[in-house]
Amino acid sequence: MTQQAATVTSHGRFIGIDLNEGIRTSHMLAFYLSCYAAIMLATFVPQTQPFLLNEVLKVDPSTQGVISGNLNFWGEIVIILTVGIWGSLSDTLGRRWVTTLGFILIAGGIMLYGLVRDLNGLLFARVIYSAGIAAVSTMLITLMADYATDSSRGKATGLLGVMNGLGAMTAALFLLRLPALYQGNGMDAEEAAFATYGTMAVVTTAIGAAMFFGLKKGKGHHHEDAPPLLQQFKEGIAEARRPIIALAYAASFVARGNLAVVGTFFTLWASIYGTTELGMTSADAIKKGGGILAISYAASLFSAPIFGILSDKLTRITAMAITLAIGAVGYGSTYFLSDPFGLPAIGSLILIGMAEVGCIITSGVLIAEQAPKRLRGSVVGIFTLSGAVGILIASIVGGYLFDYWLNTGPFVFFGMISALVCIWALLLRGRDAGQITPAAN
């Protein structure tokens, strides 16, 4: 028994998470730092972008929605095109090299944000930044598999969600204040932009260095060779003939699109409203909007365990329907709002924050349950692709709705989609059990 216990514990534990062989506490600390930093940087850039558009590039507010949507669109295209490359490179160069390079690219893109003076330069900066985001995001998934045992993957993922929430709150509460802070110290808009993005470029470079020295050396665990990409695509699409798999794909579309809507359009709405209606500077308006976003992210952080419990206590579809209903109410209620800083807006953002994390958790649990083991990679691949399409649609359609209909148009649009998918989920609850139980592996 003693020998067996020694064998079990020799691989180590980290806050209740069983670790794979050779993984130490220092590796896990570096990994969770990357989780925290990735979401912090992924929210910082799009949410400070309105300051750049307003006060540095002097873009007409009536076109900022489309411009922001297009930047988000092309950034997501870069992510889609490069994730496979980063995954392959991580098998040849090693995880820490790709993670480090990802943060260096993010730092370079952020630095360029502080230097650009036209829209073409801004697009180039967004491409560099997005390539780095793709590298880091890919490595988060890979490192999770390398570091945590299968039996502890749920705990490890839960802690990852907590770090993501803390990173988003850091961006909203502190980083969005940087432009106003530097302007308050006597800098003009261009100087404040350079100082803001320059500061974050230095911080991001330091995080990249921490990854290089903190993550495990080597190329990680070798997993089974994946089938060709085209075969995975066909297999994943074919599985959509099962109604529950198709529902999970639709929920992924909603979950990722939700993130794009809030990240891209809320601070833009706050910036335009603050400058045109309240006479604020764009930097001050973004700072004030950041405080409201922090409340939304706090709602995500504290409600995440609740949705995890609901996913275990209720049927997966019921739990998902609840989160979609919350999203439909939260997003749909913005139709009646004109002031992004008022109490009604805070109430809507709280519901939106809950719906965001809830939809991510419940859709992820559902796809993990329903995907046949032999096709899991193919199904998860299409599930992820559906989320990417959600971001693309949110960016393009949301941008046009923002400029040509309502500043809350992108939110209302996704409220409608959430409602439709919610109705679909409720209808599927009434189907016979054979269609909603997990498929044979």
C-alpha cells in the first residue's frame, strides 16, 4: 500500500489538481499566470480601442461601429488561420517557446497600437496582436492537457475560469484607466496613447519572459496523431445531424459571439455617449465604462460555480436553456437603454455577464458529454469553429447595427439569437431520451 501511495503522489498535486509526471508547482504557476494574462490582454486592446479612434485618429463616431467590427473580423480570421500552425510548432519547438513567442507578438501588436496614426496601421497592429493571441490561446488548451491528469481536468478548468475572470476584471478596473491617468498628468492624446500601450507592451514582454523561464522545458506529452483536417471537418459536420450536437454548435456560436459583442461594442458605446452627451473625454468615458464592465465580469466570476452545479444537477439541455434565457433577457433589455452608465445598464450587464459564462460552461459540458469518443477531436473542432463564426457575425453585423440602427444594436441582435436557441433547447427537451443521451463511443 505504501509503495502504491508513493506511486500515486509522486507526480504531485497543485491546489487539489493531480499533475502529470514531471510537472512541478512552478510550471502550474506559470500556466495560470498565462491564463490570467491572456484574457486581460484580450480584453484590454478592443476596450481601449475607442480612445484611439476618437482622440488620436479622429474617426467620425458614425463610422466607428463598422470599423471596430471589421478590425475584430480580420483579427478573428488571423486566429482561425494560425491556430493550426501554432499547434504544429508546439510539437516541434516546444510549448514554452510558442507561448513565449505568442506573448512577444502580443506585446509587439500592443506597441504598434501606441504608434499608429491611420486605419491601415491599426489593422496591421491588430493582425500582429491577433497572431499572438492565437498562439497563447492554443497553448492554454495544450498545456492543460500536458499538465493536469484526466481525473483532475474539471478542477483545473474551473481554476482556469477563475483566472480568466480575474484577468478581465483587472483590465476593466485598472488598465482602462491608463489613458485618463496619463492625460491627467499633462499628456496630450497621442502621448497618452503611446504611454498606455507602451506600458502594456513592457508588461506583456515581462510575462513572456516569465513563460520562458516558468513553463516546463521540452516538447510536452505526445498525443495520438490527429486525422487530416478535412476528414475532421467532414466528421464534425456529419455529427450535426444529431439534434443535440447541432444545438451545442449553436450554443458555441452564441457563447463566443456574446464575448465579442461586449468586448468590442460596450466601451465604444460608452466612449461615444460620454463624449457626445456628457462632454467627457474619450479616456474618461472609457474609464467609467470600465467600472461597469468590472461589475459584469464580477457577475461572471461569481456565477460560474452556480452554472457548473446546475450542469450536474439538471439535464445538460435544461441548464443551457436557463443560461440562454438569461442572455435573451439581458441582451434584449438593452433595446430600451440609451445611457450606458445608468442603473438599468448595470442590471443588463450583470445578466449579460452571467449569461456569457453560463453559456460557455453549459455548452462545453454538453459537447463533452455528447461527442463520441472516437470523433471527439472532430466534434470539438467544429464546436470551436462555430464559436469563431459567432465572433465573425457579431463583429460584422454588430458593427453595422451599431452605426446604422442603435448603439445597443449588437446586443439586441444577440439577444434575439439567444432567444431562438433557447426555444430550440426547450423543444429538444421534449424529444425522446434516445436522442438526447450521449452517443455510443
